[in-house]
Amino acid sequence: MIERIIEIAEEAARLHVRHAQLVIEREGCEPITTPLEELAALVLAHPRALLTSAVLCGLAEAGGTVVICDGKHLPSALFLPVQSHFVQTERMARQAMMPAPLRKRLWQQVVRAKLRAQSRLLMELRGQDGGLAAMAPRVRSGDPSNVEARGARIYWPMLFADSGFRRDRDAPNQNRHLNYGYAVLRALVARAICAAGLHPSLGVCHYNRYNAFCLADDLLEPLRPLVDRAVVEWLAAHDPAAPLDAQTRAWLIQPSLAHYAVGSEVRSLFNVLAQVASSLASVIMGEAEDFDLPVLNSIDETAGRMPVECAAAGGEDIA
């Protein structure tokens, strides 16, 4: 099955459903259609993008997500299906009752995977990792010594070759690029969590009464270097203060559409995320001890990159 991400950003559009197809209509253009079952995410960034309730229901039934962006093209809301697995009630109940030792052990695995992924990316881009690989085995259950934060203080300055760089969501520099890429990836992680019968708000470590996607943020951590790599590559030839135009956003979405080498196999990220979420569900249900968090820094170029489609740009591939 083809997985697509469609962004409505440059022109006003009206979206509706006909015969299980998403129909996108724009003034003066032929309608664009795509099967709902092939749509992983719909990104709405134009203030005059109109859609019917049937679009939302159809996407939810097909397991798709909707990301809504603000005037700066930065994601501000996320729509997810609530019924995606036949035993989700049982799994959510077990998820809500996870004992603290299990949550701490799972967080240990997440942090170790994140440090390994960051180490691999730094080695690829900078030829050294600042000791991150050596830090990973020292992460204890629950990460009480906050190795994750210590790793971040090494990682970010090395990643951007800037000793003064700090991860700041509101900064008018490459932090905006990171925000956008992370938000799209977060939507796909949350989608996989729901498909596995888990609830995205019941986290392992992240917890915030105002955050409905704590578990998605947990599982996102080892995957962030996928976006980090794309941002570094983009900034090699572009100004970090430049607007997040269609071409920039298309590039930042590409890690979510790429194929990756996992062991001896080549998989789409959608497939990898489904496996990660299913593996976590098995641990929560007591069917396994550890869950699978593969390191995916290196994009498998032989598999090619799938297109990002922009309906507001005439339906043509923009990356």
C-alpha cells in the first residue's frame, strides 16, 4: 500500500469525499483525487482550506491523521482516530496501569536508543560523536542521572557546528525547521500508537496534563535524528532565517516518507513505526520483555524517496 502525505498550503481548496476517495478542488484547476486508505497524513496550512466532516470520518476510518498549521506554517493541532484496534480497550487498560518499574525500564530503552541514534548521526556528519555512544550503556532504569540531558548538551552544538546553538522552540532560526519536521513525524508516531490499540496520551516518561500525546513524544525521541539530518542537509545551502516555504517543508517531510535499512530488510517508516508500536504493546501486555527501537539514521537511497504531494501547488510532486 502506498502511503502519502498531502499538504494544502499555497492555495485555497475544498476537500470532500466521493467513493472512498479524497477529492481536492481548487479554483481554475482539475480536481485531484486519492484513495483515503493510501493517505497517511493530511497537512492543512492554508486559512481557506475547507473540508467536510466526511473527510475527517473517512480519514479516521482509514487510520489517517490530520495536522493543522498556524499562519507561520507550524503545526498547532492534530486529529487522530480513536478506534483503530479490536482489543484497544484491554490494551489501554493495561497501559494505564503500567507499574513504575516497567515505565522506568522502557524509558531506559528509549534514552539508550536516542543516544545511539544521535551518536550515529554525528559520526556520519562530523566524524566523531562526542562520546554519546559510550554514554548509552550508562543509562540506568528511569535515567535518574539524566544522561539524556547531558547528551543533548553535547549533541546540539556538534550537530550544527555552533557552540552557541540551543534547542528553543520559539527561536527564529533552524529551530522552526526542527519544529515542523518533528510535528509531522509525531503525527505518524501517534497514528501507529493508535493502530496498535494504545493511547497516545498515556506516556512512559513524558507526562503533562495539557499534552494529549505523551506516549507519542516518548517514542519520537529516538526518531528525532531523522529530522535533524534533513535540517542539517537543508541548511548547508539555505538561510536558517528564511521563510518555511513549500520547498522547505517538502524537504522536511521527506524523512517521514523515506525507506530505511533495518537489518537485512528495507522498510518504509510507516512499517517501522507499526512494528515499534506493536512491540511496545506486547511489552505492556506482558508478552515480551523489551521492545524494538531500531536506529534509522541512514536513509536507504536505493529504495528511493517517495513524493510529497502538494495539492495547492497543482498536484505536482514538489520533492
